Amino acid sequence: MNNYSTASNIQPVRDWLRYHFVDKKFSTWPGFFVFGILSVALAYVTVLIDYKLSFVLTGLFITALMFILIMKFPNFGFFLIIVYSALPSTLSRLAGNDDIPFGSLTDLLIYITLFSVISKYDLRKRVDARFWNNPIFIVMIMLLLYYIAESVNPNMYNILGWVSYTRKYIAVLCFFYISYALLNTWKATKYFINFSIILTTLLAVYACKQQWFGMATFEMNYIMRTKGQLELLLQGGLLRKFSTLSDPASTGILFSSVAVQCMILFLREANIKKRIWLAIAIIFNLLGYGYSGTRTATLMIVAGIAFYSIATLYELRTLIFVAGVIVAFTVLMTMPFNPPAIGRIRSTFTGTKDASALVRDINRHRVQPYLYKHPMGGGIFTAITEGPKYNPEHYLAGFPPDSGYMKVFAEQGWIGLTLLLISYFVIMQYGLNKFYKARDPEIQNQSIALLTMIFTLMVGQYSQFAMGIEPQIYFYLGTLIFFLKLPDYDKNKFHEQIN
């Protein structure tokens, strides 16, 4: 009897709280009262106690608000992850402290969004058997199992680097799961594709701002306080631009891959209004890539155009496009004026090796005997900048592979490199198969554009770390979901057209 009475007394209170704070979202007098009290409390602790507490309270409030929004709207969390992943480096420059782990918040957002998805039955049931049995997910799990095996690599002195790497890869798998649950319709997927192009173009616009109007004060402070940063960025009279990302190479790779994607969509799009927007995106992404001074990005564009041309050689518009590209390339290489950004692009094809390229070759030949003797490599995070941090006494510590493939070869051995190349082959074969089977023109256009973008990233891995860049990695994962669900999108659109 007492329990029933207690429940009866509590229920009206719950209903009252739900009405004012959930249904009306604080837009009633109790909500205004609560926010008024919070405002007064925030002013009090700022003035009379310590101004730093105001930042703590504000941070806690924003965190709670973000958590509520993500739990209620997982799509909000999905896009928040992508947007925020482009900002940690800029936040570090603003704070003037590179030790603050702003990047870790991306993983936290992924796990909260994952929890939001799996807590909703209608979203959870979308992850069907096809997700677990498709070749792309299988090769991703194959890589995870090999990374787990790397934990017992006797050549690795410290397991903390392995933990950091594996944790990040698990977060990638979680985002892959989230994408499969949320990108369930062609409308949702098309929104994701357009969102990725718009976001990248905005980042490219910011790179153009850095070139045309100069770096912000906090960005110049970052360049000057970081040892060797100015020498690294200033190449051939061009101060390489990095937009909001960590370095110019990351921006160049991101902008060039999306520029190729937009070129293909522009070439195949019939709607004039869409072509205008795509042309704007192409211009800014090409300018942003040029201002980054990333020669690998130039090779990515050339490789992407070549791949697209081979895949669609049976189309007349492809032949016209290739002819136009050849003319543009000839003009670029022979025109009389040579501004720094153009000079940097031209240097990709001059056939000469600068001092840095010679140093890379020497470094790679130096470690070859070691790598031939270690089929599992030296261990995860034993080379480049992570080596001195996690394995300072290791033979590979400080070794600069200057290539995504070389880094895998050095740290994971020829076994890890072979597994990675197998996964890339499976992805490309799967995507090409779905492209040639698609019947709807819009689906075909998007599939060849996205597949070419993936190919450019694989080419970029040859001389840079192209596949793990944020937010590029999330565009890449969403693209894989597009190919997994392409038959459903294509079939639904085909039926809609018949009806």
C-alpha cells in the first residue's frame, strides 16, 4: 500500500517536470526561472570566486546539452562528429597549448552517438545480416584481428602506442556501424554527400582567406612558437596553408580528392543550378589545394582523372573531358608566369629530386634490412613522431616513412601491408561491381565520383598519410556505406520511376 501511495505521489511531479523541461524545452516560466538562477550563479562564481570556474560551468552545461541532443537526435551527433573532427588543431592553436587533447573529444562523440543509435530499436534493427556478412566489413575485421595480434609483437617495447592506435581503429568501426544505421535511405545518403562537399568547400574557403588576407594572429603565433614549423611551411616562396586542419598535406589531400569528386559530378550532371554550385566547389577546392603546396595532391588529381577516364572510356563526354584536361595541363606547364603555388604544382612533374626526396630514399634504404627480417614489422607506433613518444629506444624511432604504405610496412611488416592492400582491392572491386550494375543515372554518377575519390586517397597513400585524415576518414566510411546499400537505393529509385 505504501509503495503504491509513493508512486502515486511521484507521478504528477514527473509529469510536471517532463512537460516543462522536455516537452516545452524550458520555454515556460519554470524554465526561465532555472536559467535565471544559473545565470546569476555563473556571474557570482566568475566575479567573487574564480573566473576559471565560469569556463568549467559553461563547459559542463554545453556537454550536458550536447549529450541530450545526441541521445534524442543521433543524426545530430553523426554530423557533429564530422564537423568537430576538422577543428581540434585550430582549437589547440587558439589555446596556445598543443598538449590539450581536443582530438579525444571526437572519439567521445562517436561513442555517445553509438549509444544513442543502439538504444533505439528502430535504428538498431537496420543493422541487418548484410552489414556483418559483406566483404568490406569482413576485411575491416580482418585488419582489427591483425592489430590485436600485433599486441604481442616482441619488437615493440611499449604497448601504450598500440592501445592508442587500436582504440582509434575501434572508434572508426563504431562510426562505420553508426553510418550504416543512419544512412538508410537515398535521401539521407545524398544529404551526407552534399554535406561533405559543402563542409570541405568551406574549409577550402578558409584556406583561401589565409592566402588572400593572411594568417590569423593565433595561427602565426603557432607557426613561430613551434620549432622548425616556419621552415617546413615556407617552400619555394609559398607559405603553405593548412586551413583548420593539422598540416598543409592533410588539407591538400582533402581538397584535391573532393575537387576530383566534384569534377566528375559536374561533368555528368544535367541540372544547371547544381552544376553552378559544383563549379564553385571545384574552384575553391582547387585553390585550397594549390595554396597547400601539396605535391601528392597533384598526383592524386592526375590519378583520379586517369581512373575515371579508364572506367568510363566508352562515353563520348569522357573523351571530350580528357582532351580538355590535356590542354589545361599543357597551358599550366608552359605558361610564362610562375607564381609560387603554380611553381609548387609544376615541381611535381619536373622529374628532378630535391634534397628532401633524396633524404627519404636514403632513410628507406637504411631500414630495409631490418624490415626484411621482421615480417610483423617493428610494432605499431614505433616510427615517425609516435616512435620517440611510445618507443624512444626503438630502431625505428624517429624514422620518417613519408608514405602511408611505408609506415604500415615499417610498423606492421609485410604481413600487415599485404592485408591492407587486400582490403583496398576488395573495396575497389566491390565498388566497381556496384557501379556497373546500377541503373539509375543519379546513382551511377554518384558511385563513379565517390569511387574515384576513394582511388585518389589510395594513390595519396604512396607519399603521404592520406586515409586517416579527419574529417576525410568519415567521408570515406560514409562512402563505403553508400556502396553497401547502393543496390537498395538503385532498386527503390527504379521502382519510383516506374510507378
